[in-house]
Amino acid sequence: MSEQTQMESLLGNDPAFAPVEPERAAERLAEPPAAPAPEREAPPIVELEMEPAASGDEVVTVEMRVAIRDLEDGQRVRGVYAVRGRELRRKKNGEPWLKMTVGDATGATEAVCWDDAEIRYALCGTGTPVHVSGIFEISERWGSKIKISELRAAEEGEFELNDLAVPSEVSVERLEADLRDLLETVHNVELRELLDLFFAPDSEEWARFRDAPAAKTYHQAYRHGLLEHTLSVAQAVSAAANFFPGVDREIAVTGALFHDIGKLLAYNDDPLAIDLTDAGRLQGEIPLGYYKVRRAIEDIPGFDPHLAQCVLHIILSHHGSLEHGSPVVPATREAVLVHMMDNLGGRLGSFDRLERQLPEGESWSGFDRALSGSAWFSQRAA
């Protein structure tokens, strides 16, 4: 049985996901309850009063969009969110239903829609801002999701892009200034010429590198994320190289700055729905980065073959093992150092992501695949 058939079979047996039949609903309303149960008070909808434009005008009340991380079980949802992904699926009777992932700057959640699924699928392309109305529910078996009652394209003026796209907490001006300072510490003429092909302010690669994300989900998955991650890894490598004899700091720093360069081709540039490109899916970011840097090296007359070998090896081995996607394991001091700092930077970046998504007053995250466990934020528990 396929995964999709298994899921549809499960969904078909789950009353929370089955369409409500009007006749049966009416019968249930007519039957007296077996025992009185306390009513659950739904979390309130925050309302804003808009000042009248002139005397005599009525006060207009509008609902404020609730951030994904602040949604509570049973809460009504009404506002604009970004479509992170969508899938048109089929019930056991063949009728279509829509499964989506919607999100904002604080996180993402699943959403399901049973009515007019094909029409709504067409209007909610990946990366599209949509206005969602429905109920947020949390099930022990099925997890959390929004049950959508109304879905339409968002209108201009209904949302701010910064509310939907995850931001970097460090200004891009600060990141670029720190990168320029680090580049100045590379004195080898050939390495510096190679670096300038990608990071000089007037290079063709720099504009894309400056804005690219570092990942789809786990760490620095936002605009300028690749610059932020690459810089932090290279700075850590530069500092650590001074404490380990035998490490060539300039080779290690150059390799660190290039280790994720393949992500320029492996990921798209949509801040509302970061995803792999066709090249990223078919080739992977490591081979893409290797060939990109190798072609640049081949265009530099007389480039030292030893330097080329060392830098290219760092790119190929930075994931650390074959099972994690590297075609070779680190075989030099510099490659080991870059791999370790890259792994550290990615894991610490996951803490930033989890803390951003954590509701107010919470100090523990849920289970996270990147950490193989939960994260605890002691300053929130104090």
C-alpha cells in the first residue's frame, strides 16, 4: 500500500477530518447530552478600533492576524499567511481535498480544506500570500492544523511582507562589513583573486550571495541567511585556526567562505517559500558548488594546483560523511576544521529558529529533527 493510500485510509477513519453530514449533525443536536460538560472557552480574537475619519462616522472594528506561534487549540483564524507548500489529494470516494502548509515570520503549520479544493488549489500557489479563515485545532493523533472554511487571494494592503517572511536578526550592512574585514586577512594573492570573483562588491555573484537563504527549513532559512551562516563559520574557522598547529588559516578561511556556494544554484530566491531548484534536486548543492569554484579556478591563469586541491576538497567534504551527502570525508586539517564549524553553526542556528517559533512563556521546544531532541531556553524559564 502506498504512503498516500495509507494516509487517505487513516484520514477516512478519523472523524475530525471527515466532512460533516447535515442530517446526522441535526440528529446529534436533537439528542440530549449524556452528561453536562464544561464549555471550552475559545481564545479571544484581538480586535482593533480604527479612529473615525470624520465626526459622525461609525467606529470600524477589524480582526488582527494571530501569529502562527501564538495560535491555540480551538482559536478562530482570520488573516493573511504565506503558502509554503500545497498538495491536492483524494478522499476514498474520489473527491479532492486540499492539504497546505501556511506560515509567517514566526513559523508554519498545516492547513486542510475540504470544499472547492481544486479551485482553491489553483489560487494558492507556493509563495502566494492568501487570506485564511478557519479554526486552529490540535489533535493528539494528527497534530496541529488549521481547518479552513474560507480561502482567497490576499489583497494589496492586507499584509506586510516582513510579517510573512522570516527576517535575519543581524543587519545586512553589518554582515557585509564583517565579511570585508575578514577578506582583508587573506593575503595570498591567488586565494584573494579567487575570492574576489565571488565576493567583490561589483562581482556578478555577490548580489545573489548577499540575499540567498542558507537552507529551506533548519537554519538561517531566510533572506541574507547564506551570508550570515557563511560568515559565522568563516569567522569561527579563522579564530580556531590560531589554536591548532598545522592549520593553514588562509586556506581554511577560503574553504569556509566557499563551502556552501552551491546553494546559490540549489535554492530559489522566494523569501515566502524557500525551496530547492531543479538543479538542487537533481545534482545537490555540493557538486554545484564544487564545479562553480573549479570553473572559476580554471579561468585564473597559473593558479596553484595545490591551493586548488585544498580548497576544492573542503567544499566536497564539508558535510563530514558519505551518508550526509559528501562524496569524500575530510582528509586535511583545514577540511576537518571547516566541517566541525559548519556543523556547529547549523546546530546553533536551529536554536535560533526554535526560539523564534516558541510561544510567549514557554521555555521548552518540541522535538526537533535537526537536534534529535528538544531545546531548552533557560532565560525564558527564569
